[in-house]
Amino acid sequence: MNKVRITAIRQTVYHDLMAEYENPIEHTCDVKEGEQWISVDGKCPEGMCPAAWFSMREFVESLARGEGNFYDGWMKNPMSAMISCNDGFRPFSFYIEVIDD
């Protein structure tokens, strides 16, 4: 199976949606831009946010099996994907890619 690198690329924060719909919370996300994890055998890497993993798991597992080319040419690198976590107020975008290691 392929190893898959997961890189936290960017977080977007929708303050207007938070003000309108979200109850105030003190702690949300520990992910930092540029942070990386390596998935071995399509498994969740240690330290990965469980909610983010839930959003990307099927893509990581597919890439680990050597599958790719999601949505018929969506990504320039067919052995990669750009996936966002499911936080509708402050989603993080993650670039996942097969690596030679």
C-alpha cells in the first residue's frame, strides 16, 4: 500500500455564520497551517483531528490502495485530493497525496 501525506493547507473562518448560528465555544481546532501527517496502510495518523479524518478517510484509503483520478481529472496530480473538514464555521482544507517513502 502507498503512504499518503496529509498537509493542512488553509483554514477559512466565517465570522458572520458563527455570529448568527453558533453558540459561543472556547476551544475549536488544534490544527495549524502547514502541519503534516503520514497515513500508513490507509490508517488514521496519530494526532489527526477525528472530524477531519472522517471527511477524508475514504480518499486516503483509495490513494493508499493505488486508486486515484477522482472525478475524472479533478486534480492536476491524479494521485491527490483537496479535502475540507466538515466544520461549517471554520473549515480547514487538507491536501492529501501519495508519497514515495
